Amino acid sequence: MEKTSAWVEDGKAAVALQPGKNEDLRTGFTGGSDLMIFTDSSKKEAAQKWVEFLVRPEIQERIAAHMFVAPTVKKAYKLPFFKEEPFAQMWKDFEMVGDAGSHYPINPAWGAMESFVPGVIVDIFSMSANGQLNDENLKELLLEYDEELQNVLDQYQQ
């Protein structure tokens, strides 16, 4: 946490909405790991209590204070920790980003598919840097990734 907080304090890191042409295009990915209870769990009641505990605003506040991560529960932002300087503005910004963000649809293939995203971005930037980025090349690249991703999805639907 010390390194992260120092970057924010020194103005080397900040939080902002994703740029977009209009408000509808400013939605970005928010979230990370999900809490879930498996349907075949033998401890569903205990698991439900654990999830309910973790998402309580005061617990989200404690997690943020110790791990320097944004809360997943909006009510947590009203608690004292998120008003303390020098990070009060940062937490307000995280809340704003969370309001504009969305979560990808839950899919068992996501873990395998997620690894494709950096490759797509690198390939597009490489095309641009080499003067090869045009509609035809971009379409060809995306069709290649589409085929690879469909193969991954198909493996999870068997």
C-alpha cells in the first residue's frame, strides 16, 4: 500500500472516467473477482452469511483501509475513511467510475478468454506503429481473434 498511496499523494497516479465520444461510450470495466455460492455447496447457509458479512459497508471500509482497494458497495463511500485526506478526491473518483462502470457477463470461459485482450491491443498498436492500421487489416485481425475466441467458447459448451 505504501508505494500505491505515495504515487497518488505525489500526483503520479489518478482515477478518471474512460474517455468517450458521449456519455454512453464512457462505460468501462469495473470489478475483479466475484463472490459466489456454488449450487452444489454443502454449506450454502454459512457461505451466504460470509458473503453478507463481506459486503457490509463497514467491512468494505476496513478492507479498503488495509488493502487500498475501492469498495464494491456504494454505501461504503459514505463512511469516514473515504473522506480522509489526502485520498478523499481519489475515492470520489472511484465512486464516479463505479457508477459509470459495468461488469462483463459472467461466463465460465472468461478466464481463458481474458488472456486474448492484451494480444489484441498489442496487435492493433503494432499495426498502427508500422503504418498498417486500416479497415481491411483490422477486420482481418479481429476475424482471426474471433475464430480463436469461438474455439475457446466451444470448449466450455461441451
